[in-house]
Amino acid sequence: MSCNVDDVREAQIKAEELRSQVNYHDYLYFVKDAPEVPDADYDELIRRLRAIEEHFPELITPDSPTQRVGGQAATAFGVVEHRLPMLSLANAQNYHQLEAWHKRAAKLTGRDDFQMVCEPKIDGLAVALVYEDGRFVQGATRGDGYHGENITENLRTIRSIPMKLRGKKYPARFEVRGEVYMPKTVFEQLNEDRAERGEPLYANPRNSAAGSVRQLDSRVTASRRLDIFVYQLGWADDGAAPATHHETLRWLHELGFRPNPDAETFSDLEDVQRFYNGWEERRHDLDYEIDGMVVKIDDISLWDELGYVGREPRWAIAYKFPPMQATTKLNKISINVGRTGSLNPYAELEPVQVGGVIVRQATLHNEADIRRKDIRVGDIVIVQRAGDVIPQVVGPVVSRRTGRERRYRLPKKCPVCKSDVERPEGEAMAYCSNMTCPAQMFRWITHFVHVMDIEGLGEKWIEILLENGLIKDPAGIYRLRKKKLIELPRMGEKLADKILANVEAAKGRNLDRLLFALGIRHVGSEIASLLADQFGSLDGLAAASEDEIAEIEGVGPRIAESVRAYFRDRKKKAIVEKLRRSGVNMEQRRNKRTEGPLRGERFVFTGTLAAMSRSRAESLVAALGAEAVSSVTRKVTHLVAGADPGSKLAKAEGYDIDVMDEAAFLSLLREHGVEP
């Protein structure tokens, strides 16, 4: 079909007029919360614009309102390097910590009269929005603070993100930072719909929002009706921005962005506290989740002067609300024996709902903490979810005591193996003295298998292997034989082959993994990495003096003493030697971080891949700049699930992690020029 120039020109003028009207009404509805036209009239504007663009596709522009919902599923997300890092804020848990932050800032700047901007802290997903010549061109997640995922197409679906800015006074290129969230009402409706379909319910609005912006199909993102509050100017090319933070928020609002309307400016900490108290009381009245408030120094010139400490700015702080709490009865104090032999007391409670979760057990840390808080069996206790996640007992409600409550004393014998309990001098924890204690050994082997990433050996199989005498310690895993495995009920040749293949692959893990897996007291994953990088081999570490170990920054004398004690222990040295004879790697391979399109990404693999081995898959993503890790944590960005995936898949689905099957993974490799 041919069209003359006049027809095209007239259609272009009309399309631009309609886009301007739609953008104006989007601004009124999503930013100002003051719509001027009914939904039917708005829909008619969209319909007319879409009709013109269908007739004249050459007139479609990237910032057109019709382009907010993508038509095709993305195969993968690219990596965006943040020009300025998106760092996290330090937390103040109480007024004294807030006051300490204020005093530090006053001392460093030489003034204590600075104003502070306070606003509710949205519990959502931080994003960076880049604009060129007034048009939205790129959106990315925070990621690791330095590199994020390119989620531009999904962010286009959020109606409160302007595709084109209002007015003409803005930098040629600049970045705005904001917090994407899912309104509570949308979240509740989403779960109602899932319940009707018999699907599992989502945990909370924050996780739902995070998962929604990382959908491969932007139409799914659009259906989730996400929203955003912008909270800061990230950077601007020509520096054309206001001098204060509160003026910057007002300026961003004039450009069409949506700052939180409840932000206020104060010069006195007591006013800040009153603002905080008010929102703590009213937090449940909002249609979005908040977990505190953010306090920023208003004068932006002081930001550079104050700078950063570690990965946290000194000019801002997150003043967090206390975790959600409830009261219930403490029926019994029981003991878990940990992988290092630690006796870990926990409370058995009358079931109670805390923050939307039924809590039946809660941590009590150690005997000293129980005594300090004067917690007694039979008490009515206050229970909270620390960080709104881990249940813990805060303390007793003394006024509700009846006199029948009983003080608690840690047993002098291990409740599992009846061996003596030891408490090292200067430590709060007590330990079972028997390294072969069944509970201690089970926890240690479970930990070892998890850290060394041996798929197929879950807790149930470890129990069975121990019960049948096929293993007695972690080293026994590397001596498993197919003939013995297939004699176990429900094992079968296929599963036995899979387990043995994964055991063999685990021999090549790096030294830092092995050190963490060995269960050396006080040595977690970060300390294990420091030790492995410093000494290079297990023999080098074993031969090091206590002083040499303690000199490493971040280690210190207590950990050094624990490491030396481990390698002096005859039984533990014997296990290390059995691992050596089984061919387990005891060297730290120095991997240089590779530049590449996936730099900043973290991959976890689970299940069996048909096209390649897991080690081959890990080397391919490493060649593209990514990091292959064994454990599912919040820092992981992608989980690749092969056939018969393990428990990592379920864990990844509870985090903000992209889950892809093998086909999608192979497609990602080809997209970046790698032929599997």
C-alpha cells in the first residue's frame, strides 16, 4: 500500500500529538495521582495512536507509550556497568546509632547545622534509569553495585517511569535512581489469582517485584502492575542539577519522575525521630512495604567531602524499624549439635504468627545469652524475626510469670553421644568433645557435601550412608563404590552413577572451598578465601605459625589459634590425609577475573546437563567474565537447571535469581559467540 508524503506528514503530526496527550495523562495519573480523564477516554487515545502506528510503522518511536509492553521474550539480560557504583547504606537500628552517625558527619564537616532529608525506605528493588536528550534509553538493576542487569524493556512497562521528560531544562545525559516495588493491593490480588489456579503463593511484595522485573517476557512484567519512587540523581554529564537533595527531588518531579511525596526536610535530630515514630505507627496504612526510613544530608556539596567508608556513603543512613514481634509460650529448650560440635540451644514454642509466618522454633544463641536475658522454660517470651527472616527470642515478659518457670542450664554431657561438653576459655559457645559424635558428624558431612557441591547427596542419603556404615567421615564420600551403593534401597544404577560422577568432579574444587568444608572452627567462606589466597596450599597453611596466620588482615589471633589447633588434632589430620590420598585438590588456583559481557554475573549449576559437563559449563561462563559458584545466595544472578535438579532450584526460586533451563543457557552462550 502506497502513501503520499502529505499523508505520512499528517499522520506523524497526529501521532506526536497523541503521544504528548498520553504522556501528559500518564504523568497526572501515575505521578501526580490526579487524573483528568476517565479510563475509557485514555484507552481511546491509546487506541488511536496504535492505529496510526500500525498503518505507518515507520512512525513508531522507542519512547512511544505503545512500546511499554514488549512483544517478544528476551533470551537473556545483558550486563550494565554503573558509571558510579550503586552502594548500599549503613543501618541504624536505634536512635543512639542514628545520633552517632550524625556526630561523625558533624565532626568530619566541621558543622552540625546541616539539614537532613527523610523519606520512607521502600522495601523494593533498586534500579538505575539513564536518559539521553530527555528520552529513557537504559534501565539496570543494582546487581553487585558495580554491574547490573539490563532490564530496559521490562522497566518500560512501568507507567510511572517517563519515556520522555517534561520541559527542556535537563542534562543531555544523566541517571536517576529509584526503587521499584509491587503495591500491596496488587500483591494480594496476584496471590488470590494464584490460589484459585492452585499455584504456590508468593512470599512477599519485595520478592515478587524483584522477580517481575527480571522476567524474560516483558508482557509478564507489565501484568504485574509495578510502580516506582525515584530517590536520587545518580550522575549528570554537564552537572546541571540543583545544589541540595530536596531541590533535586523537586526538580526530578518537574521533569516527570515520581519521588516519594512524603519526603521531608529537618535540621534537628529530634524532629527526625518524630518523623520516624510517625511512620513506624502508620507503615501498615501504606499500599507499599517500608522497613524504615532513609536520612540523607541535604547539601550535596557535603557528599563528596564526607565520601564513603567501605561500600557505604557517610552522607546517608538507613534508620530501620524494629523487626516484627509477637509473644508466645516457651515450652522447652532443646539442643542442636552443630558441624563443629557446638551445642546450639533453641526454643520450642507454642506456634505463633510473626510477620506473616508461623513460628514454632527460635534461636537462643548460647547459654550465656539465655542467662543474660533471664529466659526461663515456661516463660511468655517475645519472639521476633531478625531482619524479618530468622526467628529469635528477644526476652521474657517478666510481668506474666507465675512462679512455675524453670531456669535453664546447658547439659554437661552431649545430648546425642553423652560425651563431655567443653567450653574453651573466653568463648560463649560450648562444644561436644567427641569428633565422631553422630550428630556432629552428620552436620559436618552435610556441610561438606554442600560446600563441595556434590549434587545428589541430600541429607536423607547421608543418613542412609552413615546408618549402613558406607561412610564415617567426609573423606569416606570419596571412597564410595558403585557396587555398595546399588545395594541400598531405591538407589539404582542411574542415581549411583550420577552421585559418583559428582563426587569425582568435587575433587577438583579450589582450596578455599575445601578449607570451608573442613569445618575449622570460626572459619567461614570469607576467611577460607583469605587463607587460601595467602598460603596457596593446604600444606602451606598447615605449616604456618599462629603469628603468620594472625597477621592476615581480617583473620586475627582467635581464628589463627583455631586453625593451628585443627592441624594439631591427630584425628582431623588423619581425615585430611585420607582426602589427599583420594585425590582431592589441596591447591588454590589463582583465577584472574576475566573481562567479558557477563562480568559481574554469578552462575550456579544444578542437575545434569546433556550437552556438556558441569565443569565445562563453569569454564565457559568464566571465559565470558562471569563467576561460577556452588551455593545459592542472594548474590547469585543465574541458576542453570539441568535434568533432575536438586534443592538449589527451590532455593533460587525464593530469591531474585533468573532460573534458566539448558536450552536457554545454550542460547545465552551462542548469543555471546560461544558455540557449546
